[in-house]
Amino acid sequence: HLVRAERWRLVLLALGNNLEILNTLKSLFKAELPSMLDQINQSYVLGNFSKISEILHKLKASCGFLGANQLLAECDALDSNICQERLDSFQKIALQTWESI
């Protein structure tokens, strides 16, 4: 799993053991990620790298809180070097993370 069970326990503890809030956050992440990926792809095609960085900044915050460390690392890698190879790797990990949540 790309987000480990022990991380969910830590997040749940930070949320006052409110499972409903945790499930809502997970659902929001899953709902928003495909749109963010589409926006990143569109921005890449248009050469709007500042927009990509803006989207990645938002995504990194979610990854950090949810403990999606591999996706967070891919966000950092893409943000530091926006190119097709990095974008492909980022997309792969993003989809794997989406499936694992």
C-alpha cells in the first residue's frame, strides 16, 4: 500500500479519533485527485508550468497530511523538473495512490 495503515492511525488520532472526518478526507482526496491530474496534464500541454506548481503545492499538502509519501516525493520531483518523464512517473504513482486509498 502506498499509504500505510499506521499512517491512518496517526491521522485518525490527530482528528480526535473521528473516523467520519477521516473517511471524508479520504473521499475528498479521491474525488479531487483526477481533476488535479487533468489540470496538470492540460497545463503541461499549454506550457503553463507555474500552474502545475500551484496545483502540486495543493496536492503536496494533502499528501503530507494523509501520509502519501511516495506521491509527495513525486510531486517534489515533478515540481523541481517539469518534463514528460517526470510527469509520467508522477501520473503512475498518483493513480496507484488513488487506488490504495
